[in-house]
Amino acid sequence: MTLKDHFEKSGNWLFRRRSYFPVLILAAALLGFRGMERREYDPSLNFLWEIFCLAIGLFGLSIRIITVGFTPRGTSGRITEKQKAESLNTTGIYSAVRHPLYLGNYFMWLSVAMLPQTWWVPVFTTLIFWIYYERIMFAEEEFLRGKFGEAFLIWAAQTPAFLPSFRKWKAPELPFSLRTVLRREPSGLLGLVAVFTLFAIVKNFISTDSVKIDLFWTVALSFTALIYVILVFLKKKTKLLHVPGR
């Protein structure tokens, strides 16, 4: 097997299992908390750090929202079984970067990795993300090149893979669809807030040897969980969030 074939095969294997990637980051972040008992924390500064990390995570989520909100059906999503693309999207955020969803994912998981305030956790997260998703992106691009040929090669030649460049920005062909975002991305905010809430409990336990649930994160988690339940109900039981062609 050539190295190219090996990269494509392993990329497809990782693609089908990319939903398990967060386990690696969560495990690393939890290990990062082990040294916290040797440090003293100012509660107010610690809270500000959590909010700063949350802002980075929300920035990543906003990249996903912009991507999903402007793109038609079949060009982005949560498909894990196999590579699929009904069309090649080269406008909007896809004119600035070829893999905007993964870029958003990176910032979301970087925010989690920064919570323990341990230098090696975000470094580990960045390295493992690079190794893991580089194979997936390689496999995806091989699929797109085989399906769209010259059109893909032209787009890839002028569009960065992961670090955006807006020099050749093209306006999106479709208007932004909030209903599409609410239908396709109901779990992003809930997952982010749930992890932050869990880590706040872990941090309090390490510093006080007791289980203490922070009021701010309790309210935030309750609110986002309620939104999630409502959106899932609307998605499964109604057509309210359905948009033709999205």
C-alpha cells in the first residue's frame, strides 16, 4: 500500500470515528487538573479565566454557525458513515478556508483544553488535533477531487486548508438560514456549557474536597439544556425548522 493510499484509508477510518475524538481531549484536560491542588487561585480571576475560555469556545461555535447557516444541503454536516457531497461549495466561508467546520471544532476544544491552566494540555490538544484531522481532511479532499475533478483542484489551489485567507472572498450564494442552524447544530452550545460545568465541579472538588455546583454554570447549563430539548422537539415533531434545499 502506498503512503497516499494509507493516508486515505486511515483518514476514512478516522472520519467514521471522529465523534470519539473529544474523549482524548477530555481525558487530557482532566489529567491537567491533577496539579491544581498545589496552586492557589483567586476565585474572581479564575471565573474571568473560565469566561475567557468560554469566549474562545463560542468563537469556534460561531464559525460552525456561519458555515452551516450559509451552505446548502449536502456540503457540510454531521455525517459519520461515509464521505458525501452533493455539490462543491466554494463561496462564503468556503472561499476563505476549505475546512471551516474543523476550524470551528478546534477552537471549541482548545477552549476546553485551556481550562486547567496547564500549558501542556492545549499543546497536546493542538498536536493531536493536527494529527487526527489532517488524515480526515486528506481523505475528504481525495473524495472531492475524485468527484469534482478540475473544479476542486482550482478551488484548492487558491483556498487555504485550515488557516483562513479572505483575499479572494466570494459572497455566499444563499442567504443565512437561522432555522437551518437551529436544526443542525442543537448540541454545540449544550455540549460546550456541559463540559465547562463539569470542569467547574472538578475544580471546586480539588480545591475544597467537596462537591460544589457553581450557581452561574448551573443556570447556564439549565438554560442551554432547555433550549436543546425545545429544538430537538421542533426538529423531530414539526416542520418548523425545515428549510427546502438546506
